Amino acid sequence: MGLLTILKKNKLKEKEIRLLMLGLDNAGKTTILKKINGEDISTISPTLGFNIKTMELDGYKLNIWDVGGQKSIRSYWRNYFEQTDGLIWVIDSADRKDRFELCKKELQSLLKEERIAGASLLIFANKQDLPSALSKEQIQEFLELDSIESCHWNIQSCSAYTGENLVKGMKWITNDIRSRIFLLD
Amino acid sequence: MISQAESGPKKVRTAKRLFMKNKSPGNSTKELQNQFQKMSIQKNNENNSDNITPEYVCSLKAPTTRFLCPLTKNKYIQFKGFKIRDVETGEIFYNVHDPTDPENFDTFMQGIDDSFRTLHYQFSKNYLKSKHIGTTVEFATCPEAIPNFRMIERHYFKNKLIKSFDFSFGFCIPNSRNTWENVYEVPKMSQSMIKEMIENPELTCSDSFYFIDDKLFMHNKAFFTFK
């Protein structure tokens, strides 16, 4: 129910919000999506397509698109950029060094995309429950997030496994989208 | 094949239809009849199913009296799961899931009749008391990319529209497996209406229309009973 509460408090001017959740395979995108919806996360298999959640409340709609992160699927990501209000980039904070390099490369090329350039960017530094996880400060430095000027961004450490900080991150991105939409008026 | 969680055997049999075909062997007369029926339905509908637009189905005020497109139009998607839950209480009203690979998309619709796309659901009364329902569909897609996939669903009670859904999936990745959960507020219904719905099995029903690039390629019907 976490998400419905956010939506309730976020009487958005825009009737429909679209969030796109991307990241390398095994980052935990689907687990995040299920956890914030109070669903069972014990049996999650790799996403070979997309998982969408639509939440409708008082005529307001929040759509979250979780698209698979496997190499063969990444080339299709661009088909989901259109009308994205917020991008959620999910990272396995306990991943290998070479995967972090790849993660940085993929994120940087995403940020060059015109169609998502204006979207709010939330980075989930996931799997903080693992002892080998890098801190959000370490990840922020490695990904050179401070050099991002094209959009509002925020990095949030979290654990999809325990649920820690997931709602906090979602609140930030929906609030940021709302404030941007108001600024446009 | 079909894994089943917290739903009675009768319910499973009904939605199983969308995953598996029950070809009855040896009954050649019946088979021929079915084929003939299928051909005539195709003939009747094929001429005009290309004219069925999203705007048209959104303007419908009552359930259709027939299917608006032939079964064989669907060479694009195969359903692999359905789940209906109460988001607040966690109660699962319905759950079927088929983890197997999809069948050949060019041929999987051959030899089946309209019972395949007519579903009968039986839910507990609690369903009518829920405030927020989450419905999940899972589907596999054909080896070609699907450009612009859209679903429109119209729910009726006694020929009166009570809820409608219109969702654009957009692009679907070739050979993909996808899910969509729609969490929505159940429309407010009076006690007398709820009572009527319980007392009148199958008068609650729905039409589901599926479009690619605004062209209808699939139409399913469902009937609901509350116990």
C-alpha cells in the first residue's frame, strides 16, 4: 500500500505520471516494484520483457515500467523513453568492478537521450543489506553524478530485500516531478 | 503445467482455456461442425473487424452480442497468467500461472472454438467488498516486435457499464514475457446492487478488446459469479 499512500498525498496537477525503471540485469528492479506493492518477493525470475504497475486513485494515475536489464533487451530500452516523467536507475551496490563500469556507461548514454533529458532521475543504490555493498557516497563519486546538469537527480541507498528506503525514494521522485510540473505553469 | 494458488479447481478449469486447447480426438462430425462454424464466423466478421476501432468499442454501452473479430486474427500474444488480489488485505481471489513456453504463434489458434475465449469466473463475496483490487495479466509475445499494443476492457452489470479500462502497452519486445498489474479503486456500489450481483450469476460480465496499431486482433468475454 506504500505507493497508493504516496499517490494520495501527491494530488498531482498532471493526471498521469510515467516512471521508467532501468538498470543492469540482476540490479533488483522487479523486486523493488513488487516490494513497494506488498507482494511476495521470494520467487522472482529475470524479466524477459516488461513489468508494469498502474495505480489509479481519484482519477490520478501512476504508471511504473520495469523493463528487463539483460544485454539482449537493453537495445529495446529506447522504445520506452517517450513521455517519461521520471527515470529510476537501479544499481546492485555489491556488484563487480567491471559491472560498475558497464553500469556507468549505460547510465551516461541514457542521459544523452533527448526524450528523457528533462525527466527527474532517482538512483537506487540497492542491496545495501549485503556486507560488500558500496555506500551511496562511493557510488555517487564513481558514477560522477555531481557532473549531471541536465536534470534533477537524487541517490538513495536502499534494500529491496528488506524494503528499507524504497518509499522514501519514491516520494522524492514523485514530489520532484510534481514541483517541476508546477514550475511550468 | 498450471500452477494454482488459493483458488478452487473449478476456477482453474475456466481460465485454463486461455492457455490450453482441449482438442477432442476422434469426433470427426463435431470437428467438421466446429470448423464450419468457425469459417462462417470468420466470414461474418472478417469483412468488418478491420473497422472496429478503439473509439468504437469505447462508445459501447452494453456487452456485445457476438465476438467482433475472428479467433485466428491473433498471431501475436498468448496469455500466461492471471491474478486478482485485494491490495489491502492481501487476499488472492484468483491465480493461475503457466510457466511453459508459448506455442507456435502461427498455428496455436487453429482448431479451437469460441469457448476458448469465453471465461467464467467464480469469486468469493469478499471481492465485492474490496476497496482496492489489483489485477495482473501475464502474456508472451510472438517472434516479431509488436509496435502499439493496447487493451480496452468494459465491465457491465445488467447491461450497464460499471467500469472501463484503457491501457496502452505500446511497444512489446519480440519473444518477450510481460506483466501488467492494474491497481484500481473499486467503484462504489450500493448494498442493493451488491446483493443483486450476488443473486444474479453471470449478469456481471466484461468485454476485453485488444488492438495493435488500432486494429482489433482479439476479443474475449468473461462472466462473473459471486458466492
